[in-house]
Amino acid sequence: MLAIIKIALRNLYRQKRRTYLTVSIVAFGVVAVLLFTAVADSFKTMMIGQITDSALGHLQIHKKGYVSALESAPLDKTLNENQIKKLQGILDGIPEIEAYSLRLALGGMFSNYAETTNIRVIGIDPDKEQAVSPLLKSRVLEGKFLQRGEILVPDALAKGFESKVGDGVVLIATNVDGSVNGQAFTISGMVESVSGAGSRYGYIHLDDALTLLRMESRQVSEIAIRLKRISDLERVAARLRSELEPVVNKSGQPMFEVHTWKQLSPFFNIARMIDLMALFIQVILIAIVLISILNVMVMAVYERVREIGTIAAIGTLPGKIRALFFCEGLSLGVIGATVGSLVSIAAILAIKYAHLTFAFGRQDRILLNPNVSGMQILITAAIVIGVTIIAVVEPAYKASKLEPIEALRHS
């Protein structure tokens, strides 16, 4: 076998130009796949971080049926004090959870004493909310963050009403029993909208929300959760669902629902499209590698018909002839995949150290941080080498079936 490998490498060395070209094509395929995957994953991770860290959190817990009626912010599906305490006890016992925040969403009327319009507002505890949504504060375009008696107004609404920081406004809301209440607030700032649930909401203090709705005890619409590592998302969600499943209402149905950011944000569909596009590009590039190797090996057989006839005439078995061409093709794949992997690592490190940035929304210096795991490199290289072996099958089989006499007559 060692002799066959030596002969295969010698044959590749004889055709330097073709060998270099083929190795370059294979390496280009590997570089393109790994580099695109790394950049696409970086962009997707950044987008997910912007959405989860700006508004949603990684996970949310609601009373059953709340999310299906989310647009109306129903007050008859809030979590009461006892339920909140039960959920807090469970959340405090899960080490993967970094922080959680209580939120109370409501709909009402917003008035600047001259004009009135609809508004949706979320009552939050500012300190706990910043622990769950660390980018929320950066969404405040003008003014400052929230205190008691103040409101963060959606920027589109503020522009429409020509409202300014420090202006006095009134919120009017209907509580769960149908009575109407109003409360005066001062505009502390304008908050930028983001994509997904909660994108068009203003913010007030949770205690102000309870007062506005005349709730004597604490009630919330949802508990937003931030994990220490987003990679634990599905595992923590599954654990929460299993622990909350035994808690049922009077009709025997589960009392609570657990939703991940994927179920709450439309960006998840875009993230899936990015993954699909990456897979499509990988297939195209690997197909190019397949065709390139196939073409090289077919030409190798065609140009070496007399040589194949000679070694067959002196008694070389068809199996060894097939092994010879398999070794040539496999060598091209291994060398190309190795070179491509090394170039990919160098290119990814170069992009990292170049500190390239791009703009997204109102943030104009988001760092591009491509990353590729060792497993991704091994999988890509293995696929390319596997494709190389597949491409060699037909030419190797054809070479082993050549009749020695006919091959020697070939010119």
C-alpha cells in the first residue's frame, strides 16, 4: 500500500500545474464555506443579542393564553402574588439563570393635554430590567432612564406629538373590573423601537403601573429571564416546562407557559433563512469541488491510458489500479482541505484583529466577530474529502476496466 501511495504522489507531482489548480479549487471551496459560515454566524449572533438584550430577554413565562392575546395586553391573564412567589422560587433554584424581571403590560390612552392617542406601556423595575435587557438603556435616544412618576415614550409617538423631555403627560387606563383611572407622568426620555414583541411599548415604573391599574397586590403579565449562556436556552426551557407542567388550573390545564425568544420574535425566521442560505452556499461550493476533482481524475485516466495498459500488461491487478487513482484523488482532497482550513483560520483571525465594524439600527460601531469551531473545521474538511472520494469512484473504476491490449494501442 505504501508503494501505491508513493506512486500516486509522484503522479500528482508530474502534473504540477493541474495539481496546484485542483488543490487551489478545493482550498477555495473550504475557505469560502468556513469564512461565510463564520461571518454569517457572527451576524446572526449579533442580531439575536440585539433583540434579546434590548427587549425580550432569552425566555419568558406567562399565564396560559396570554401570548395568544398579546396584542391586547389582557389584564385577566396576569400572574398574581402567589404565582409570582412560586415562580421566583423555581427560578432562584436554576443556576443557569443570570437574572429575571417582572413586567406588567397594559394598553391605554396617552394625552399631552392637547392631543390623545392609543399607547401600550410596560411597567418594569428599572434595576432588574437592566439586568435582563442590558441594551434597553442604550435605546433611550433622548433624556435619561426611568424613575417613579416618569415615562419613556416610544420615539415615533413623541415625534408625532412633538413631545419633549420634561413635558407633562397623562396616561388613562381601564383596569380589570372596567373602571377608568388616569395618572400624570413626566417624559424622562424617548425610547427607540425594536423588532418583535414589546417593540412599540413605552415604559413606566412597575409600581406606577400597579397604581394606575388600581391593583392592591402585585400582579405581572410576564417574567422575562436572562441566561448566563444562551446556549443553555432549550435545556433551561425544557426544565422550566417540566417543573411547571404539574401546576394546573381549575379545569386541569397547565397554569403557565414558557416561551423562548424564538417563539416571540419574527427574527427567528430570518435566522433560519440565514442558516438555509449558508447550507445552500455550502452545497454549491462542495459541488464545485466535486466537479473539479471528477474532471481532473477523468483527464488523468484519459491521458494515461497507455500507462495504465502497461502496468496492467505486466500483471498489476485491477484492484491496485483502482487504489492508485483513489490515492491520487484522496491526496488532492486532503491537501486541499488542509490548505483551505489553515487559510480560513488565518482569514478569520485577520478579520478579528482588524476590528471591522458595521452599522445596525442606530448603532454604528458593532464589532464583526467571526468565529469557527474546531468541530466545524473538521466537519467541513471531512465533507470535502468525502466528496473527493466519491468523485474518484467512476474514473478509478474506468481505469481498472481498461483492456491492456486496447490501452496499449491508444494514441
